Amino acid sequence: MNLMEEVFKIITSLPQDYLLDYFNNPENITMEIPFFKSIKQTNENTYLVKVGWLISVETKVVKIRLKNRITYMMEHRDFPRIIAKLDHKIEPLFGKSEQTTVEITFYYKGPFESLARSEAKKIYKRIREKFDIIAKKIAKPEMQQEEISYISGMKTINSGLIGRDNMEMLIDKVIVESVDNDVEIIFSDGENVVKMVFSKGDLVYSAGSINSLKDSIKYIIKKKQ
């Protein structure tokens, strides 16, 4: 069975380790794909995703992590039959140790292949633009490279307790707030911590997995003044 194939390449100043961690978290990827409605981790490298596009399906996704490569594989055997694979190859740019090459290859076999190809190009563009924003922030003298959350002048504007069912609504509000000023939101259940930074309505940094959070979740919202 021949699969549709689209290859995209990004050259960025972001470090290889950062990019490997970024693509190793599937939530960073699904945030860029509007028709991925939800994702739930079922074991270390297996996830259950709900896709709602021109078609709606729920299917398993398997992650394969190698040294410089992260691949996500999906196969929906029932109607409509769908096979998809998203491969990320992340390596230092030859001859330029301060730059990294990200090669993203999208494979697909299923309904609406021409539309899937078009959507893949849009997703690639969003990821490339996000990396440009992150790289510029890291390059600022007041920034520390290990975390984008250390933005100069960022102050706490809200905090409290929240249930899992209300987290999505709170994140949506933070996204709107970030249109004018960078906003960071931190969730913690006392054991696990999730951090997200939004700028101009886009997620520019994330650490941790929302799926790891249990009950009694505390949140803090910080905004650049």
C-alpha cells in the first residue's frame, strides 16, 4: 500500500535536546493539529486519540523514540481505514554546531488525501513560526536558555484551585490574555508540574504533561508587565 508522503525541513538555532524533548511530548504536536480533539496516554509509549475532522474516529497512536528520531504511528483498521505516520529527525546542522535541522515527514493513506496534504503544510508552517518565536526569546539577554518562563517583569496575576474539567476553559482564557502580553500558567498537584507559556495567542513553551496531573490541582498565572 503506497502512502502519501510530505517532507518538511526546519533549520533553527534551538538546541537539539530541547527539540527532542519538545517532539517527545505528543501534546505539543496535537496542539498544532486542530482536528486532534483529545489525547490520553494508555501506557509509556501508547496513546488514544480522538480525531474530529471531516471524519470522526478514535484510534491508538504508538510512539517510537530513537537517539535522534521520534516517530508517531497511527492505524485505524475499521471504516474509514486510515494509516498515518509522523516522523521527526533532529540533528545538528552539518558544519554549524549552533544550529539544528528538524526533518518532519508525514505519511498518510486514507480519505481526503489532498486535504490531508494541505493541512500538513499548514501545521508545518505553524511549527516553524513557533520555533522562530522561541528562538528570538531565548536570544534575549534577560532570558535563561533552560526555561522560557523566566521572562523579565513577569508577575503573578491569579492563582487558586481548579478541577480537571475546568482546565481547558482556563487555558483558553490565558490564550486570549497572551495576545497583548506574554502569559505563563503553571499547574501542580503537589507531585507533578505542568508549565505553559503563551505569546500572541500561540503556545511557545511547555513542560510536563497534563495527563500526569491528579486531583487537588493548584494553578498560578503570571503575566509580563
